[in-house]
Amino acid sequence: MLLAQPLIIKRVGDVVTPARKCQAVPPCARSGRAMRPHHSAAKTPYAWLWEDKNLADANLLLHVAGEPAGAAPLAALRVHRAVLAAHSEHFKTKVLGWADSDLQRAADFQPSIAVAHFIEAGSLPAGLTAHQLAQVCNEAKAREKLQCAETCSQAIVALVLEEAGKAQPVLPCLEETFDSQAECDAARLVVRCMYKEDLAESFKDALTLARMCRIAKRWVSSSIITSCLQRLIDLPPSQLPAEQLMLVLQTLPGNCALLPEHKKWQDRVHSLEGELNALPIPLHLYGEHVGWQEHARSLIVGQFGDVHAVITSAQLRTAFQQLPFAAVQQWAGSNALTVDSENSVVELISLWMAGSGGQACSKEQKQQLSCLVRVQHLSPAYALGRLPKLDWFDIPGASTARVAACCGFGMTEVLDTNKAPPAWSAAPRKQLDPDEVLRRTTIRWCVTRQQLVDLLASKDLTAEIASVPMYLAGVGWRVCVDLQRTRQDELNIALHQRRDLQGQEHASGLDGPGLSLSCCGQLVAYAECD
């Protein structure tokens, strides 16, 4: 019979080993069958323990964040502390903490105090273990306190009988909380890998492997991170499409870059660059991985570098609005942007600020983006009319009104040179080719005769036709032709002018209601300028 005893962990260099020898044998030996040597037994010494829970000395409880207090864990695994400690620095620290506290309590225990307590109170202190009771018994015999020694002997017998009557010993618990059930499931797979020391062939779901990498990072298990990353690299393209790859990148931990396999993984992602350019770029993910920053900048400029094209494309505007703060920050500070005007940089940042990412920005982050605007290159009229209305635009130490007023006259008097943002002294961004600007903003619009006839035939005698909207330098506009009922005072003026020129007999045609046909420009939201 195997008695459940506390497992004491000792430090032996960097290796964690049990202090007592376990006399249990693998299940196949206990069943009476001859135990066959296995070629992988040396590589996976803990594999047989994954199925045999009789020797488990702890419970690993997996919780989901936000569950009600006192709720049962999503999963409860019977585990072996030595196995977890051998594969995870996270669990090794916890297990050694338990061992140290047990040893400290043992070192602090003084049998003489327990004997003195018995002499004074006539009873032993509560909570003594069998080992401590034996120490007190020996101390009492040495001091010839035979009644105390007899009481200790009886307590030892009672404690042994009590433990023997228990169906199962109460095991200590390790508790871990995760954000979702999917993470809990991944955590269970990571624990399995600690026992089996390899990934099952069925582990081919890319997102699950990425979650396992994240859990392994949390538990400081580099070997499992390496195995999962290598499996991701080996997945065929059909199992790692671009959309799935984006989710994997969002899930993978940043410390993957420190592993030798990371270069292969990086090459795999680079091979899909063309497909990635059609999707919103999670630049913050690249920023977390060492060596990917330059590649990230090239991706962000490649997709959003033509600022005028982004503003006039609904698809690109939506993609830009979904970028994280780190991506927008690197975009706004880039020297590689091509603009029709610096005004458009302000407009695109304003668009991002209206989205969920911008609304979650802190004051400091808004100031960081504001300081990346090259205000000295804004058109003065735009700056005066637009900047003071922007809630997000905030230069530390300078009022927005003053910044707007000085943008056309140099910024030297707004802030001291050592306090002014570096962007204020930066050169203008690369300008869009003038011929391309002309091509994009030229309105070729022909109003047909039939459209004019339809205008005149409108029942309410008020109608409008408009050209395709265009965007340039911070404003959207279009050309409109309006047909409107002429106001009475305007009609009277026109009547008198015509009578003066042509005489009474030729002016009678203006006695009734009049109509006016006009052609004018009209401002529109740049969101309409697709």
C-alpha cells in the first residue's frame, strides 16, 4: 500500500528532484506483466504518470476570469509537482516555496515548548503532525514527563488511524486563471506536453498552437514554446491562410524572437507579405518581436503610405481605423509618406481618433500623435479653421490656437527650441506628383440636356444634380447645379431691370413665379470621396 506523504523538493544545482524515493512502479508492472523496455523511456520519463493519477500530489485548478466567486474551476488536473517543476520555472518557484515553508516550519518547531504547554494546560497544542508528536514524545521521556509521552503516543495512533480511514488525502492546489475557455483548453495541452515531452500529431490547429505558446511563456517553459513554434513552421499553407495567420500573430508571445526557430517563422510570415498587404496590419505585433520593426515599417508604408489614396478609399479607411496606437504612431512619424498636403495627415489621424482605438487613447498618447504632425507645413487657413476644433490635438506647453496661428510664420515663438517637437523642424513630406494630383481631382462632368429638362419638370420646382465628390488637402467638395424657385424680391429686381432695358411690352413674361439655375461648389465629408 502506498501511503500519501508530502513531497519535499530539494535543490540540486538547477535540477528539481524528490527528496524521498517513490516505491511505486508503473501500471504495467503492478498488473503482473513483464515490463518491456521502451526506446523512448529515457526521453519521456514522466509519460506514464500522465495516465496514472494515484501518485499525484497536487491539484491544478484552471479558472476562467470573471466567473462567480466560489464557482467550480473549468478544469481540475491531478498533477505531480516534480513534473511541473522540472518543465516550468513558474511552477518550480511555487513548489520550492512550499518546500521552503514546510522546512521553515519544521526548523521553527521546538518540542520543549509543546511539553511545557502540556504541563501547564494538560493537553497538547493543536495541529501537530505525526513527526512532531514523535519529537514531543521523546522530549517528554527525556524529562520524565511520562503522562505527556503517553498522550503523544495515543495521539500518534489516532492520527495514523484517521489518515488510513480517509479515502483520499487532501492535496494542495495550484490555481491558474485565464481569459477564456480556449486558453484553459490550451493550458491543459501544455500540461500534457510536460508529461509526454512532445506534441501529439493531432495538434495542427494554428491558433491552438499559438495559445499554447502564450501559456508556455506565462509558465516559463521554453522547450514547449520551441515545439509549438516548430509545429507552426511545419504547417502546410492550406492550414495557415493569411486571415488565420493574423490571429496567430496576435496570440503569439513576444519572446518567440529569442528562440532559434524564430528566424524560420519570420521567413514564413514574410513569404505571405503580399497577402498581408490586403489586410489590416497589426503593427504592434511586429513591434513586440525583435528584428521585425523595419519590416513592419515597410508594410505600414506600403499599405497606408499614399495618404490621399487612403482617405479616398472606403476599404483603406476602414483598415486604417482598425490599427493599434503603435501602428498609427509609427505611420505619423514616417518620412516615407506621400501626401497631397500635410492637412491630410491631420484628417487621417482624426479618422482614427473617431474609432475604438482612438477613443481608448490616453491623454499622453494623443499628445504623442499631435507632436508628430508637421504643423509648419499645414496650410494657414486650414490650421486656423481646423486645429482648434480637434479634441485630440494637444501640444504640451502650447495652446492649440497659438500653434494654429503661427504655423504659417514659423514655430520659433511658440515653444523654446529644446521643448519643441522634432516634427516642427522636419522637412516637408514627399509630395504627390502634381500630374497625379490633377488626375485625381479633375472633375469631368457633362450635364446632359435631358437632366436639365428633368430639372425644369420637377414638381416642386427645386432640384439639384451634383458631380462625383473629390478630396484635396483636407476638404472634400463637388460641383452642383441647382434649380430653385426665385424669391419674390429677386424676381421684382429682375422685372424692373428687364423693363428698363426692353420696355413694358417685352417684360410681361416675368409677372409669374421665377426660377434660377446656378452652378456652384459644395463642401462634403471626405468619407464621401471614394
